[in-house]
Amino acid sequence: MSISNATAPMDELTGKDIAVLMHLKRANVDYGKSIAINTGIPLEEVLQILDKLEAMGLIERVREVRP
């Protein structure tokens, strides 16, 4: 996942949502499991947060291309 340039109402974001966004800002691109490890948020919750943030247009899913 990576940060998008879109904006969304900040009152829709929880503290955990913001923690995930801050982690992605520092990491630029990262995987759900790594985000969970680095934020201390359980993986299932991180995946739900990522879905929410993507639906809000705040992040975009980046697919890994393997040779």
C-alpha cells in the first residue's frame, strides 16, 4: 500500500487509522503484516483499516510485479 494524494474528512479517521497512515508515510510502501508488526495493531484490523483507507481514497494498493 502507498499514500495517495486524495483528501478525506479527518473526523472519519480513528487513532489506529492515523497510526497506519503515519507508518505508510514513513515507509512509503509496505505490506499488511509489516504494518501490523510496526504499529502493534493486529493484522486482521490492519487489513480492515487498509480497506477503509483505500475506499476513502487515502491510499492505493500497489501490486508487486515479480520477474
